[in-house]
Amino acid sequence: MAMVEIDGVRKRYEGGFEALRGVDLAIEEGEILALLGPNGAGKTTLISAICGITLPTEGTIRVGGNDVVADYRAARDLVGLVPQEVNLEPFEKVINTVRFSRGLFGKPKNEALIEDVLRKLSLWDKRDNAIRELSGGMKRRVLIAKALAHEPRVLFLDEPTAGVDVELRRDMWEVVADLKRQGVTIILTTHYIEEAEAIADRVGVINKGQILLVEEKAALMRRMGEKELRIELGTPLDAVPEALEGFGLEVSGGDLVYRYDSHAERTGIGRLMAAVAGAGLVVRDVATVQKSLEDIFVGLVARQEDAA
Ligand SMILES: Nc1ncnc2c1ncn2[C@@H]1O[C@H](COP(=O)(O)OP(=O)(O)OP(=O)(O)O)[C@@H](O)[C@H]1O
């Protein structure tokens, strides 16, 4: 059984706008799924529906086998949510904020656990500070600490590192990796492809309320194996020489650029290099570049726009 099971979910907001248009998705226990999508794609709506905060118009969602509507309490107990917006009480102490979150879920006091959560998030030294004394990055850590206070089995991170500095982003990735080791299932939404590339097991792409693709990150990278070969020449070029027409080459920054599928039986590289030598061009250097998840994502979204 998957930890999170989403079947045929649609969400139509009052006013008629359909933010989710038939979503099916199963997320396994202990997996990290990154949901990528442009603004307004429906990511927050989907997370809210899984957490039972937004009612789907159609379809069912189960967390740990519990229907998020019919067995709301049981499903909600398993879930920790780190929201996009900082919604903390400014005058409350850090440690009390986190303790209070645990209490809200009706869990018994557990000071050792609260200490552990605060230490992991480098908040222990700040435990007696009021929230308003913290930097923006620290406040984000408090949001995560709150979500972890009741020991959730599924953690949602809605844009966890939007607007935070590189160092804090890396710290957060470490926290996420640590939670995964403890078997926590993690779903994060992000605008940063780099984030998905760094920590996810699977990547889902959502646009206009539909999941366009869900795939193992590594398989996705392999499948979309487009690479670019850049040939730097002794004398920079302005245009593709006549002798090299037919290869689909481009000239960029004086270099010859050749795009090919690195998994194809014939990449055409050998033939190209022979033709380059045959044309009397002197090769100074060659480099290949792998397509990034970002390129893949932009391509997918553009294809959906074309199909619409
Ligand atoms: N309460 C609401 N009533 C009507 N429309 C809404 C409501 N909440 C969200 N929407 C619309 O639903 C669409 C999806 O919104 P959602 O917040 O889920 O997107 P998102 O992918 O999380 O985007 P972002 O990355 O900008 O947060 C948007 O077009 C938004 O305007």
C-alpha cells in the first residue's frame, strides 16, 4: 500500500475555476517526491487537499490508508505541513511554539523529542528567543520544527527554500535527507529544479491542474538524454561552414554546437568529427553538456501549451 494515494482528484473553487483536473498519484513510504510546476499550477491546492484543508470536488485521497475526508483525524495525525507563508506568533518563544504544535495534535509531552527537533534544525540555542527576534531563515526552521513536533510520517514542504540563502538551503536538504533515513515520506513543492535534482527520488511535473509526468529522477535524466557537444576551433567561426551543412549545427560564441541523443545507437559524433577534420578546421577543445531537469521541465510545459 502506498503511503499517499490520490485517485481522480478534481478541485473546482467557488467561482468555477478548476485548479486540479484529474490527478492520480501514489507516493510510497520513505520516498521523496518533488512536485515541480509554474505559478498557479495547482501545487498548493493539491497539498491542501492531501492535508484535508481543502475538500476535493471529486476523487479520493488516502494517507496511510485513511481517507482524508471520512477519516480526517487519523489521516491528519500522520501529516506534518510546512506552509509557504510564515504564520508564527511574534511574541512567543521558539520552544513554546514547537511544544504547542505537539499539544495541538493531542500528543503527550515529550521534552526529549522537542530538544532533538530543535537541535537538528540548529534552533536549540535560540529556544528562549521570541519569534520576532529571529531572522527570516530561522523562522523557516521554526516552521519545520513545528511540523515535526508531532512526529508525522508524511511531511509536506511547500516551497521550503523560497527566498532563503544558499547555506540555509543546503542545511534544509540535510534535514530532509535525515528524515528520509527515518522512513518519513516527503513531498515538496519547489520552483527550484536544482532542489529537485539534489534531493528527490522521483519528480512530478504539474501544470494547469494536471500531472504531466512522474518519474524516477535518475530515469528522467537518462531518458531525456539530450546532450550538447561544443567544439572550440583554432579560429572562431561566424557561420556554419558549407562542408558541415546537414549536421544541424549551430554557431555560438565562435564554437560549433551539435545536439544529439546520448542514448541513440548512432550519435553522429564520429562522422561529425571526421567532417570537421576534412574541412581543414583545427579543433582546440571539445566539451559535452547534459541537459538539465530545468530544460526537461520547460520542454514539457511548452508541449502541453502547444497541445492546448
Ligand atoms: N480559494 C481559491 N479560489 C479560487 N481560485 C483559487 C483559490 N486558491 C487558488 N486558486 C487558483 O487555483 C490555481 C492554482 O493555485 P495553487 O495555489 O494551487 O497553485 P501553485 O501551483 O501552488 O502556485 P504557486 O507556486 O504560485 O503557489 C491558481 O490559478 C489560483 O489562482
